[in-house]
Amino acid sequence: MQRKPLKSSKLRAAGYDERERTLEIEFVNGDVFAYQGVSPEIHRQLMASPSPNSFFEDKIEEAFSGKRIGKVSRSDAAADFDALFGGKSNDA
């Protein structure tokens, strides 16, 4: 599942699978959690929120149980950032 970046001090990115109703949250420490049964509207509101961390704490963390599904290494996160924002390429 592809995750999109969030402007937050605690959340790095979020991805959503509408068919499975699964929301993935990637935290700045690299932990990735999956939340089941999340509606498309909750996902949309999270992505549009001016404060994704507050929205997450109020509407997702307390309402859905999350399961840790992995950890993103710093190099993976850097590669994702470069892919999104056109960072340096190794093709020289």
C-alpha cells in the first residue's frame, strides 16, 4: 500500500485500502500500524486535517485498535522522500 506524506510532528505518512477498509499509519520513528474497519470518510478527513496528529489521536487511535505491522528504516524513508520530491538520483 502506498502511503502519502502528512504534515505532522508524529505521523510521517498514511495509506488507505478502501476495499479492505484498512488505514496504515507510518510514524516518524518508523513504526507502521494498520487500523481495520476505517471508513473512507475518516481517511479523507485525516488527509485533509490541518492537524493530522490531533485528528489521529481523537478519531482513530481511540476508536480503532492498531496492529504494528512493521518498521520503515531511515534509508527507506529517505528513498520515499526522494521519490516524492525529486531528490538526487544515483544515475550519474
